[in-house]
Amino acid sequence: MESQGSGMVAISDEVASFVAREHGLFIDGGWHAGQSSARLDVFGPATGTRIAQVIDANAADVDAAVSSAARAFESGVWRKLRPADRERILLKLADALEANGETFAQLETLNQGKSINIARAVEVGATVEYIRYMAGWATKITGETMDVSIPFPPGARFTAYTRREPVGVVAGIVPWNFPLMIAVWKLIPALASGCSIVIKPSPETPLTALLLARVASEAGVPPGVFNVVTGGAVAGDALVRHPVVSKISFTGSTRTGKLVGTAAVQNMTRFSLELGGKNPIVMLDDVDADQVVQGVLAGAFFNQGQVCAAASRLYVHRSRFAQITDALAAAAGSMTLGPGLDPAAQINPLVSARHRDAVAASIARGRAEGATLLCGGDTPDRDGYYVKPAVITGVAQDATVAREEIFGPVLVAIPFDDTADAIRMANDTPYGLTASLWTNDLKAALNLIPEIQAGTVWVNCHIPLDPGMPFGGFKQSGIGREFGRQAIDGFTELKSVCIAH
Ligand code: NAD
């Protein structure tokens, strides 16, 4: 079904003029033309047309940004501020993002393709909440004191304690699925900790990070503390290999994450990796079909399934399999398709032509392996990078569609007879980002949670995140945790102090 588009959001003049301007690199508090002559075309997924151009930064540009961040760090202009003053500036940034929320939301929808509803509520709304939560950590960074037992010289007394100190210059590398939100997940804990940062957004979706740089600067983040370099793999590689970078916070695919980790080790640069997933739902036989369908649809097709945490494998007890998959297919098949600027459209374009083609190729491979498409999976003949949401059955656990991360609106459903088998299949993957368990049997849930290999396990929901709840992956879904106190730990070094007296 296609949305009629009668209530389309009109792009504001502010967004239109921001998109059309000549975009520079944000270094040392100002816009720079950079040394690279290469440019990246930025497309609008709803139309497939070019909407902007940004600089495809080279190693010299990255070096300029890292040097600016290093100067700011060494000068102490940020890290030596009173923690309460850092917190206050970050809170001002949250206010500014909120005040400019509609501009950010429209810009993200235009560039990423997502629903304006998600852009408003998540890219902006949840991100503002995240900033306010994380700003509070600036004043709560602590070490601990220890009663030590050092025996020499006889009779000596010691006082020992630990301090958490900002790690230094941070490289934040961001994917294209939630460009503003994930940039902020790196920016704010780094700044709350006292670090300086260079953010490199995805080449597909660089625009909101550039606008964020301007807004942060106006909110009082000093020059050099937050820099933005646009570019692709060349800029990313230069950033992760830069010897002055002390910490890399990377979100992206497992394939690129391995390259980043390998490069980081050469300089012993600290790194955290938030990577891919092939996240399972395990649904026991006691669920109420009417109650679970909307939750599963949200878990699988939110943001067109372009969510690292999205559910992409559904294991349902055989006694309920046909009922649940038929209900899901009926609901998914009736989702309205349309541009993100149409608030009534439930399925929007994917981020790029390349990604749409990759998702379509995965679905075609599934068909070739004998899969049954209960609904969707085709790419409609219209402008924009659409794929209709697909519910797939009839495949074995080892089918490619059941194993590889597709990162699109594709849900593979497999029946099980025995709960232990379901957990074994859920864990039978190199990934371990998220999982969910659907049952009203509390005892069963509590017994199964420890058996699931995933950084987050939801029960009777799949997708909610909270800034206070650590987020990250088991196995090849990553290393480290974002959110909560753990985010601060990732941007600080622990120093032990021992004083003889
Ligand atoms: P990607 O790995 O292709 O790119 C991610 C970023 O890395 C981009 O900014 C890219 O330019 C940069 N990059 C590319 N090559 C590089 C290199 N050699 N060195 C340094 N940086 C380099 O990922 P993507 O396609 O943008 O995003 C989709 C992937 O991200 C999916 O696998 C998804 O699961 C994952 N993801 C994970 C999380 C999480 O929190 N775990 C969140 C969102 C997305």
C-alpha cells in the first residue's frame, strides 16, 4: 500500500539553505575548505537525487582536525573546567538541540530517508534526553580509596587512591542509520569526561553532524574541543591510525570494526566497537498473538530494519508458528510505503541505492535457497530506495538469510519444538548484540535469560534503549559498552596514586 502523502511535511527555508550551502570541515571552531579536492555527493533517499556535496577529507585534513583537538586538550580549555561548568555547557547544547529540533529532524529525514516521526522522537527527542542524562556524569566521575598493605620501609604509612582522567583526543566514527543520535553517543560522554573529539560521520549521511558542530559551538563548546571531518574510508583510516588519537569509539559493521581494531592495536590506541547483529526473538508457546504482533513489527521493521539491535530472526514454538507468522505477514504487508517526510508512511526508503540493491540481493539469495516470502521483499518501481518489508519462512538455520546481517526490512521465521533447541539456534551466530524472549511465564524467562549470548536481552519487547542501560555486544557484535557509567569508563584512563607519609 502506498501512502497518499497528503500531509507531507514541507522542508523549512532554514533546512533548504543549510543543505544548499558549501559545506566545509569544522576544525578549531570554524569552517575550513580543507586540503582535499575530492567531494562526496550526498543523496536524498526518497527521490534518489543529489541534495548536497561535502568534502571527502584526506589524511592531511584529518591531521589538521586531530591537531586542533590535541591543542585544545593540552591547553586545558575544556578538561580543566570545573566539572559543573562542563555539565552546564552540555545542558545548554541539549537545550539548543531541542530548540532547533525540527530543523535537525527534517535534515535527517531528507538525508537518511527515515520517517519524520522517528527523526523527531528518536534522532532529536531521545538524543536530547541522552545528552541531559550523560551531562550529569561530568560531576560524578570518581575513583576509590584503598587501604594498602605495603610493608616497606617498616612502619611506613601510605594512602592510595585512583583517579579517572580524560583519555585525550577521541576519534568518533559513525554509521548512517542514526547519524545524529550515534554521533551524540560518542560526543557527549567524551566531552563529559573532559576529552576533545574528532567525529567522522558516514559519507552517506554527513549533514546533521555538521549542523551539530555549529550548534555545539554556539552553546559554548570551545574551539578545537569538537571537530567534524567528512569523508569515507580514507578519512576513517587516517583517523584510526593517527598516533595522537588516544581512543577510538567506532560504530559500524563487523567487517570495518575488525580493520579498526587491528589498526588501533598498532599504537595501543584504546578502542570500543559497536558492531553488527543478527538478533533473535524467541517466542514461547504461551504468547497472545494479538499482543505480540505490533511489538515484533517494531522490533524488526523500525527504521526499515536499519537498526543494529533490530530483530531479524524469529524463533516461534511450532504450535503457534503459522498463526503468528500469518498475523505478522498480514500486518507487514499492509504497512504504507512512502517518503520519510510523509508522517503517515510506515515504511520509508533505505539509505542508499547501494544498500537497497544489497538488501534485494540478500532476499534473492534467500529465494534461491528455497525460502518462502509470506509478504514483501520486492523493490517497487518508483523513485527512491524502497524495499517492501519481508517475512520469510521455509529456511533452515544455516540458510544465508538466517545467518548474515541484512540490515533491512527482512525477518526470517523458523519454528522450534523444544525451548532448549530455540536457545541453541538463537545463540548459533557469530553475533551477540541483542535478543528478546516473549512469554508470560516469568519462571521460564528468568531461567532462559542467563543462557542467551547477547549484550541486551529484552522480555516481551524488542528495541527500547535507555541512556542508563549499558549497550554493546557479546562475541563479534563488539567490544565495550556505551551508555551509563560504562560510557564514562570508556573515555577515561584509570590512574593509581600512592602517597607515602
Ligand atoms: P560501515 O562499517 O561501512 O561504516 C561505518 C563507518 O566507518 C563509516 O563512517 C565509514 O566511513 C567508516 N569507515 C569505513 N572504512 C573505514 C576504515 N577502514 N577505517 C575507519 N573507518 C572506516 O558501516 P555502515 O554501513 O555505515 O553501518 C551499518 C553497520 O553498522 C551495520 O553492520 C550495523 O549493524 C552497524 N551498527 C552497529 C550499531 C551498534 O551500536 N552496535 C549501531 C548502528 C549500526
